Amino acid sequence: MIDLHLHTTASDGRLTPAQLVARVAAAGVTTMSVTDHDTVASIAEVTALATPLGIRVVPGIEITAVDSGRDVHMLAYFIDPTNPVLAAFLERQRSLRVSRVRDIGARLAGLGLPVNLDDLFASALERPGSSIGRPQIARALVAAGHVGSVQEAFEKLLGTGQPAFVPRTGPSPADVVHLVHEVGGIASMAHPAVTRRDDLIGPLAEQGLDAIEVYHSDHTPEDEREYLNLAIRHHLAVSGGSDFHGDDGGGKPSGLPGDKRARRSTLGVVALPAEAFATLEARARARQVR
């Protein structure tokens, strides 16, 4: 079983690297990729723990790009986590995240709903290279008693158009594709049926996009067929994974019915077919020899 979309506490996941590896092993996953948001902080530990268990670890990351003020998540695979160009880029990404967290904190305080940002930053400092964002603020809002759940925090305060929402700034999807190629990886657009920016797929394919994520917990069978056809049309490979954050979904709520949120909280339900993984790996090897 192959799952190329997993998160740890290095970003907005609920499980430590050790806990995630244990859960992955119990679910029967044999090839995995931790794709934390804008950080590679957990890759070395996950690899050290998973390899003795016979689990292959593909170095990966989920990078936040921005187009017209909207997030477009880009997955990268077969990267070198120690590449200095990647390290400098991710440092800028995390700096943008910190600035946004501070701005959101100021808006919440102005609404009479303060959260302790110092605790969030202190927690991040304990995990060098980790990243923070809205999911951690949502959990802080729950802990402070301002809302009853992470989902409520997004629906009433942190989501797009809500009182504490602060638009993100950052690189374009095309910039991310070029960066990923520069550091020897391949790039895939994450969960396109959630992002709903199909207009970007063709232009990005022309600029070197390698794949789109067809198999995902939030994708219906109809979505899978639609994006498989788009991949064929644009000569793209396909990627896939659970987007597992933890037992409660961990990160930003999908806004989808409970059965799909449950799928996102369960390992072993979504997997990438072996032949699709072989194509991804072949593309990565071809790109690395250029």
C-alpha cells in the first residue's frame, strides 16, 4: 500500500513522527511520504524509524503557493531535504507564516478573542524547522474556550471571508514548480477537487508540472475519473494519499460531509496504485539526470 500524503507535528499533524510510523505500519502501508506544510523537519526521523520496518520513505513536502489571493497546495517528491536552495526557500515560507499568524492574532485580540501566540511560537521553537499556521491557532481558540471545535474556528473566524481571516502571500504555483525542479524533485498539484483551480492545470503543465493528486480522501470516485482524464489530457502523472493528519483530521476542516472527513482521518482507505507510483518514480529519475 502506497500513501504519499501524510502529516506530523512538524506542521499541522496531530502525531509525532514515531506515532505516525507506528500507525502507518499497523495500517499495512509499505511506501509512505511525509508531506508536512513548508517544512522537511520530520523526514530524517521518519526515515530512520520506518526503514527498519521495511517501509520505504519518499522524501516529500507540501508547499503553499498563492494565486489570486488563494492557497494552491503543491506537493513535491523525491527531493533532497538537505538542499541549501530548498532550505533558504522554506525559511522564507516559514517567515511568511509567522507574519500571518501574528496578523491573525491581532485581529482575534481586536475581536475580544485573544490567544497566546507566545505559546505557539515557543512550541514551534522546540521543533527546529517546523511550521505553524491557522490549524494551530484554531486549536488555541478551542483551548481558550472561544470556540467549541477546530471546525467552528474556521467556519466563524479563520476561514476565507471571516473576521480574523488574513490573506496569504507567497510564491506562485509556477514558482513552486520551478523551485521543486531546481532541487531535483517532481511537483504535483494537491487535492485539485478541493482547491478547484482546474484553470491552472493546463498552464502549469506547460511550465513543467509533473502530476496531479488524483487519489485523495476528499475525492469522490467521480472526482478521480475527472482528474485521471485531465492527467491524460495534459500528459501528467498522478499522485495520491490520505492527507492524514490524525484521528480527528488535525488540520483545516475540508468543509465536506462527515463521511469524507472520516476518510481523511483513517489510514489505509486511500492509496496510490503501484503502477502510478512507478510512473512518478520514473519521472523523478528522468528529471534528476537532466
